[in-house]
Amino acid sequence: MDKKYVANTYSRTDVEFVRGQGSKLYDSDENEYIDLGAGIAVNTLGHNYKEWVYAVNGQLATLAHTSNLYYTAPQAVLAKTLCERTAMEKVFFSNSGAEANECAIKCARKYSCDKYGAGRDRIVVLKNSFHGRTMATISATAQDGFHQHFMPFLDGFDVAYLNDIASVKQAITDKTCAIMLEFIQGEGGINVATEAFITAVKELCEAQDILLIADEVQTGIGRTGNLYAFMHYGIVPDIVTSAKGLGNGLPIGATLFGKKTANTLTYGTHGSTFGGNVAICKGAKVVLDTLDEDFLLAVDKKSKKIIDTLSECSGVKSITGKGLMLGIACDDAKDKVQTLLSKGVVVLTAKDKIRLLPSLNITEQELDTALKVLKEVLL
Ligand SMILES: *Cc1c(COP(=O)(O)O)cnc(C)c1O
């Protein structure tokens, strides 16, 4: 049925998940799996997390949707919480990571246009980035594989290289309005930005009033052991985009604006029918409230356990990433993903690595079970 009626844009794995509990998934034959993918970094609190289900269900039964032409408390409360936890000042809500990035791109161009007039509109992006699937965000995605079939792509993106500050300087011109980057490239292969690189990028941005856009769609919401990855680097971006883990399984995107950009978007310049849905916002508030200091410390502890355990495997060439966003370099990663699945462990890939993005509240026991299987397969 799926092959016949659903557009064939996904190369699906031959399994149908029907139920989840914590970090356990069950397929249509009642086989049990440990989920180390959490969707793709989406189910921050695992499957069927009680308080989240309660918050979402309660709101659905009260009021499921109103237009953004009216006030709703859950949206305002979530925006306030996001701002207080990040030192950002305002939030625009959408439905996905790509939309959050679209909003960031629009905001950066308008900020520059308002201040300097038209023409200063180019954005520097990094090789192997991934920013989404809409026309603007695939144009911003600096991977050749994405730049096919759909010509013409959006003009206005210049490519530099991660951890190569000279290439960033070279890409910047007097027409540059922003630099957009991931602190850890997710789809690009779990490539981590160095502190020296980010510090230098931030300095370049400050000196020339170029906005720093942090795409934290994958790295955000506790994934790296801080609420947002920028917090590891001692800098604050001008715009932060968030999605995946914020909704814990329901669609939400958030574009967070700092001091410079808080009032750039004005009445009528941007909008969304579904963005900031009340029930999803109620659930997202539970996610943020659960991610307190102790919770985030536990993320680091679990990360260390995974790294310590898997570093000993002879089949592991390197482990990159931070917190519970880890890339494992090994031979034949794609085959190993299938083997792991057949042994009851769900993992992802990123380029030629195995990628682990478990729910942040995975239990020690669930993790131990999964690590035992990973050790067997990576030996
Ligand atoms: C997943 C992802 C996106 C796109 O998010 P969608 O919700 O699929 O639109 C953008 N940027 C990064 C870094 C991502 O990981």
C-alpha cells in the first residue's frame, strides 16, 4: 500500500513500528527494539512520556487550534521559557526545521535591507551543511547532491569550510548579511565546530555587523548536553533555529531572535497557519521543563558511557560528536545498521558513519542492552 500510494521519496527500512514506550519500540510482529534514533533526534523524552502525553491530550480536549490572529497562552508561555533559557528576546513559531531556517534567512535579509538598503543580502554557509528541503534551505545546503533536479536554486549563498576561518574570510564580501552554520553538522557526518573557529566567526560577525545564524534544529533541546549547543562556545548567536527535539514528536519550529533581530520581522512580513499550535506548545513546555541542570548532566554521563564502551571496539575508527549526538566511523556503516536492526537496535547513519541520537532520558538499562549489541557488531 505504502509503495503504491505514498510518494517514493524515502528508501524505507523493512519494518513497521506500531508502538513505543520509553526508548523501546515494537514492530507489527511484537519484536522489541532499543531506539537509538529517537525518530531523527525528535523524541527527546522517548515514547509515551506521561507528562507530555497528558499536557498535549489535555490541550487537545480543551482547544486544539486557533488562528495566529488571536492570543493563546501556551504559545506565549513557551516563547517566554525559550527566551529566559537562552537570553534570546523573541520567538517566531513554525512547523519544522526548514521553516525555522526560512524565517531566519528572511529575517537576516530584512535586517540588512532595513539598515543598509537592498543588495547586502548574501549568506555564507558551510560545506556539508544541511538546512532543510525547501527551495531556500536546499539552496543553503552546501552539498552537491542536493543541487540537482530543481533548478533554478536561490541565489545568495556563498560556501566556506567548517573549521577553516580563512575560507570564511574569503567568502565574506561587502554584500554579506549573515553566516549560517551548525555547531555539529548532523546530516553532514557529525562534524564538530572547534571553539577557536566559532570564536573567530563571531569576531568577524561583530566587526562587520554580519548576523550569526545558528541552525540548532538537530543540536538543540539538550542534545549535546546543554540546552543549545551554542552554550558550549561562550557566544550568543543573533538568530537560533530550533525544531526536531522541541516537539517530542509533534511538528514545531522555532526561530529565536537576539537583541539585534528581535524587532526585524514586523506585522505582515511573516506568518504561519499552524505555527505554534497550542497543544504542541503545551507539550514543548514539558520538554523544556524536564531538561533541567541534573537532566543535562545525565546526558553527559550517558555520552561518556557510550564513548568509553565503544572506543574499545576494534571496528570503531573514531567517535565524533557531543552529548547524545554521536557519529561512529566504521566500515560498511549501512550494512551494520541492518545487522543492528535485526538484533533489536535502531540506529541511523550520517554520511558513512553510524549515528546515534537516542532519547535523552534513555535509561541506563536500555543503554546497556543496546551497547552490548553494538559491541558485538562493532567488534
Ligand atoms: C533536520 C534538519 C533540518 C530540517 O528540518 P525539517 O524539520 O526536516 O524541515 C534543518 N537543519 C538541520 C541541522 C537539521 O538537522
